[in-house]
Amino acid sequence: MVPRSPLDDPKNAAHAWARYLRIMRWMMLATVGLVAVAVIVLYRSNGMVSVHFYIATALGIGFTMLLTSALMGLVFLSSGTGHDDCIVDPLEEEDSLR
């Protein structure tokens, strides 16, 4: 029998997702700030190279930071709610024999 996840309770799930969205809002703000700083630093050091260079840099930094923060936020959500503890490991008996 599979144990129930704490995220099956709507109240716990709503609290966890609200916390996740709060983390993502802060990370969006940090990402926009970092992208602006990076583009300004690149412009001051290189001048006007090409507009495509600055667009690619902004998109690359922005996408990387937002994807990383989204995945780390999901790890925190899963671990913080106890969802990780309710997983059944079918190989647990094999590991204990070693």
C-alpha cells in the first residue's frame, strides 16, 4: 500500500504552492535585476557590439536563472512538505542486505 502524501491534503497543498509562488516572485525580481546589471556591465566593457549579443545574453541568463530557481523551488516544496518521505522504495530490502 502506498502511503498518502501530505500534498494530498488541499490545505497543505495550497500552503506549499503559495510558498513556492512567493519564492518564484522573489527569484523573478532577482533575475531581472541580475540581467540588467549583466547587460550594463557588458555594454560598458564592450560598447555597442550587436543588439543580438545583448538579447542572447539577457535570454540566456534569464532562462538559466529561472529554470534553476523553479527546479530548486520544487525540491524545497517536495522536501519541506514531507512528500519525499512517503515514497515506497522497492529496492530498500536489497540495499539493507549489502
